[in-house]
Amino acid sequence: MYERWPHTVKKRIVWAASTFGLGILLLAIVLGDTRSVNASPLPTAGVRALPAFARKYGMPCSSCHEVWPKLSPFGQSFKDNGYQMMNDRDAPIFQQPAYWPVTFRITPIWHRESTNKIAVDNPAGPVGNQMEAQVTTHGFDWTGLDFHTAGTLAKNISFYVLPSSDNTGAFHFESVWARFDNLLGSSWLNVKVGKFELDNLLSEKRILTLSTNGGLYQNYHFQPIGENTGIFRFGLGDNQDGVEVMGHSKDDRTRYSVSLLSSNDGQPGLPSSRGYNTFVTASRAFQAGSFGVQRVGAFGYFGQAPTYFQYNQTAVTVVGQDINGNNVTSTATNPVLGTGVGNKGFYRVGFIGMWYVKKLDVTTMYFHGSDSAFLGTNTPANSPTGLPIGAQAPTWNGGLFETHYNLNPQLVLFNRYELIRMSQQAFGPNSANPSPSNLGNIDALTFGYRYYPFISSRAGFAFHNEFAVVRQRGVSPVNSLDVTGSSLLVGFDFAF
Amino acid sequence: MLTTKLAKFCLSIAAVLTIPAFSNAQQMESHIGNLNGHSDAGKQLYFRYCWGCHGFRGDGDGENGPYLNILPRNFVAATFKCRSTPTGNLPTDEDLYNSLVRGLNNSNMPSWIALSSQQRADLVAFIKTFSPRWKNEKASDTIAVPAETPVTVESIKHGQELFQKLECWKCHGQEGRGDGPSAATLTDSNDQPIRPYNFTAGSRFKCGATNQDLYKIFMTGLDGTPMPSFADVIKPNDAWDLVHFLRTLQVAHNSPELTLWKSTKEGAEQVASKTVHGTPTGSGIK
């Protein structure tokens, strides 16, 4: 035994490494050297699956999640009841005193990121001359860390606090809210206050994909090329600050929600303006024989965003002294936060369908968005010259087609295709410098699988393998060509 | 040796991938109205939603069983509390279906109303595969629930007399708080301590929330618990009187019976004495 030990260990290491690499190889062989782009960090928005709830109620993850973090109809009902089972045992008084409703989630990964057109210095040219090059990198890494604390403070009073970090450990609050459930004894009246995810049927916080290019819904975050995201940034997938009134039928088949939100895209400290936005959504589920519960819904976000700051603040700071002993100063002019004015409107609307055919489910979404011409062209509303000639409201349409095949509660295959098509550019045909009609158009494809070696009511663990590729038209930094980015990710996603 | 271990590993992976194969292989159906449930489909659902408490073999020995202070139902024993059939008999498919819709209040069993009706019917069919009783025993007739008698003060008072005469108070207490002299000694069929229902704190019963449900509870008994059937002891009209009185014990739940009872001097005093004022607890009931 003693002599054989090193040999056995060696074989096991080889076997484990082979198993680990199998997923990578399968996709790598199929995809070859796919070209890609975005070098942004991995998505860090809190994605949700709470073993704390499983521990509280003694139910396996698969009860509330078709595959975590994606909710099942039962899980959706549990969430809509304010994280309550409604069996008169939801209050903390019924839990053991030692129960602490905390879950953490993080994913060690290996990933490969590639972007086909990155601006780099041209070695053959003068200093400052740039060219485009493909940049590919890969290696071991990890995602951000989420600490979910959620549950009930008392019967019909729920809460959620989610400190979330990026993979450097820099924390922010992804969610902070309290909810008053079943007001007036009715499931049709629930009020939530704080920072929360919009009541999106297709929840980006419960997205199954994790990679840089695939870990978000492109439609939820798209803004036309050229907009100043410093003063106007918005994502339907971003958690927002405000108050939400939500209601549902007892069986959760019919749902609605209306939210009043601060127009700052969920940023703390009211940095942008004093504007308010509105989000409304409604959906209806129905049973289709043995296929399961199907759901259709619609949503609309109607907002306003500032186009300039009312006040600026110039700060003069001493940065040193010259040889004569005189102070050398630096002057910087910054807007006074919260004084954004000259609001102009924007909206996002869409329809969604969630179709179940036994083990296969398909989500379809139509998306339509439009921003004011002022926002699209970065023109202050008080500009003495008004809008540039030929300026128009940038408008676009989008679509999503996402499939999940749940072979069993432990294995899911997923696939998603998204597209975004500009129907009207901010700088139209009559502009002095019109934009190409397809500028900013996006195609995104993601596919992969998640395998859950065990399912329990204590912790969650998934082996995750995913490939994503995104192409955006005309946005390369030097030559305005198409940019393609791809991500290949293998990870161990776990939560406890 | 390595080959053996590798083979074991592969087998375990295959086993995990086919967890539903652990279940009993026999086929069962359920029939609830126009719905026909099939155990094959129910098996998939059971191993998604139910096994954590009820266990792989349906014997209530799931991984969470030891942590629940009302043990999960043992489907192998096939003893069910909520039935429309006489005591000792199997429930109907509809009884099981209704338990899934309703959940069991004050236990860890939630309502599964979010599932489709077909899925619930399939689950019922699969639950029946765990015990041979479903194949060996003939389906029993359901008990008749006659039309409810009018709610009157006399009916309530008569129910109060029956509450004393049938010695309901021994378990449920004179005020219906579940604190009768026998309460502390009661155990269920798993030899686990069980507490009688506290009428003053609840608005729903384990087996329903309506007067008809309450009628059925004491005419069928709750099998597996000390709550017996009174079908052979009281007549239907008397049973309705008892229902009307029991409703007046639910001081936290507005009902026609309570309203009528509070309109009398005697009733108002009794209700006032039962109502607890003060800081609400986490349950939000007291």
C-alpha cells in the first residue's frame, strides 16, 4: 500500500484534471478560436439562491428553483408571498434562536476572454498612434461574493439585505429593502421600500449564465452608442431605489406591480437628479394540459433623466510649490451632485412569454426602447442652439430567446440568443454626420450547462460550463468596425 | 483497485442522475374530477419537491425529518389526518389533492397551489405507490356532510354543552387554548408529542378553514393523532352545533358565529376574557 500510494495519487490527479478539463475541451474543440471582445470584469450583480431559506423551511433547493438560481412556479409564489410559506410558521419566533438567515455565494472559475478589436499602440507608428488588435487572455479567477440575508422580521414583514462585492472585495449594497406583505389581509397589496430588483419576470439576478459576455441580458442594459452614461445611465436589470406596490392572486397565476423609483439607476446618495421614474408590469399564467404552467406578461419603464447639471463647483487645490516658493494649484470643475436638471424622457417596454413543454422551457421576449433626442445626442436641454440638425430620438427593438432543458433537477442545458436592432439613430440621415443605420446593433449567443452533483436543503453546488459570444456593429475604437467578444467559463458555483 | 473505484464513481454518478429510479416501480393513477394523475409524472415532481421531508422511500425520513417538530407524513404507513372517509380508511384521491392545494397549517407542509392541477394529480398518484394499502384495500365511501343548520344562539349554547359532555376540553382546554389537562401527555402515531389545536390562536385548521372542514374533522377523526372520530357518538345536527360553538372560540377570527355570540351578554364576556391584549408576538396572532 505504501509503495503504491504515490502511483495511485498520481493517477487520481490525472483523472481529476482530465474530468475538470473535459468541459473546457468539449467546447474548445467545437468552437475553436472564436474571436471576441469585452474586457469588462465578470458580472458582480448579486445572483440569488438562498440555502438560508432551504435551511429555514427544510426544503431542497429544487423546490423553489427549477435549477438554482432560476425560480420554479412554487419558488415564485414563495417570493411573491414575501418569502413566506403562509402556513403560520413564517415568523422568526418559530425558528430556533440560533437560526441566522445568511447565505453566501461565490464561484471559483477558469475563464478565457477574447476581444477582436482593442485599441493598442501601433509599434510601427509614432507615439500615440493606435491600431486595433485581438486580445485574448485566460486563467484561473473567481467571481464576486454575495452575502444574502433575507427572510421575515415578523409575520408579513419581510426583508432583504445583500452586500455584494466584485472580485476585488469592494462591497456595495445590491439590495436593501423591507416589505409589508398581505396588507388588509389581501395578497393583492404588498408594499416594498428600498433598493430592489425590478419585478422582471425574466430576472437578471437569477440568470443561469455567469460569464463576462453571457452573464447579463443585453436588452436590459443597452443604451445607444454615443450617449453620455456619466449623466444618464440606465439598465432595466439594475436594482433601483424606490417603492413598489405589488399584488398577486393566491395561486400566483395573476401578478402585477407598480414602482415609483428615483431616477439614479440605483446609485446611492442621489448623485444624479431629483427625477422619478415609473415601472409597471403585469402577467398572467395559465395551465396548458400536461405541459405545465405557461406565463405571459408585459412591462414598461417610463423615466426621465437630466441633460445637464444646474450647478458646478470649482475646486482649487495646491499641488506643490515652484522654485520661487509660490503655490502651484490645480483647478477642477465638477457638477454638484444631485442637481441634474433639464430632464428628458426615455422608455423601455416589452412583452414576455415563458413557455413550458414538460422538461423544456422557453422564454421569449420582445423589447422596445427609445430615448429623447437630447439624451441620444448629449444635448443639454438649455442649449442655446437647440438640438443638432437631424437629431432624432434613438429607438430600437430587441428580442430574446432562451431555452432550458431540465434533464432532471440536477442537470440543465441552457441556450440564449439575443438581438438588438436600431430602428432610428440619434444622428439621422439629415445630420451633418449621420450614424450608420446598424451602429450599435447586437447579437449575443450563450450556451452551456450546469450540473448539480447533489441537491440538499443545506447548501448548493454546481459545476458550470458556458460559452458566450457577443458581436456589436461599428463600435471598434479606431476603425469603427464590428467588435466581437467571447467568453469561455468553467466554474464551481457554490452557495451555503 | 483504481478501476474498481472508477467504476463505483461512474455508478454513483449514474445513480445520482437517475435519482427518481429509487422510487417504487409500481404504477398508480389518481382521479380527481376530470383530472387523471399518473405516477410516472408524479415521480419526477416528488423528487424535485417532496423528498427533502418525506424521504426517498416516502417513509417520512427525509434529510429534514429529524429537524421538524411535526414529522413529515409517512406514506408507507398510509395513515392520513385529512380525509373525507371514516376513521381507519384510506383517504380519497381528492382528499390528498386538497391537502396539496391547502397545505397543512402550523406544520412545514406548504400549499402547493403554485403547481398546476395536473401536477398535483400526478403527485397524488405517485404518493399512492409507496404503500401496498392502495392496492390491497378497497376504496371507502366518503362520509356525508349534511346541510349546515342555521347559526343561532341556541345552537352555539348546545354546542357548548356538547363540548363539555364529549370532554373535548380535556385536550383542548376549557377556553380552547389547547391546554387541557391531558394535553401534555398526548403523542401521535410516531410517539412524538403532539399539541391539541389552539382555537384562540388560529383561524385555519390543518384540514381546512370552512365549517364543512371542521365538521369533517371530528366526524372522521385525525388518524395518527389522538383526535378520534365522533361519528358514532353525535348526530349530524349536534355536530353542526358543536361546529358553531367551536367557531366562537376562535376569537382572532371574525365569523358569523363569533359575531352572533358576542352580541349576547354571556358571549361578549366570554370572548372578552379570551382576547389577549398587549404587544403582538412574532406570530402576529396573540
